[in-house]
Amino acid sequence: MRQEIIASLTEAEKKVCELMLAGKKNQEIAEELFITVNTVKYHVRNILRKSNCNNRQELIAKLLPGQNQTGIGNSLPAKSLEQ
């Protein structure tokens, strides 16, 4: 299921998703990717819809099973979606 979700994402959505999984907030994602917060929100909505998740916590549970969902911030390796 994880691979199907990742395959359904656009390149921009994958970048946003990686940062979401790293615990970044919308404003931080926008600053890092040099896009607006509204664009981040658009990508987040699409990611959640494509993954059939209601929120970020569900997404984390689906894409990173067994990962401690508290303090996830900087615990993810770079390129975690490509593994």
C-alpha cells in the first residue's frame, strides 16, 4: 500500500510529503520549498486525499508504520519516501 501511495504523488507532493513526515509545519514547508503556504495546503490536501487519510497522524501511521508519532521531527532519514 505504501508504494502505491507514493507512486500516486506528483514530484511536488512527494517533496511536501517528506517534509510533513519530518514534522514540518505548513509555514516551514513553504519557506523551505520557496512556495506559498496556500500552495502547501493544496499539496497537503491532495496527499491526504490520495492516501485516504484524514490527517497527518494517519499519514504517518500509514507511510511509516511502527514509527513513534510523537517527536518524529528530525528522526527521519533523507529521502525516506524512496526507501
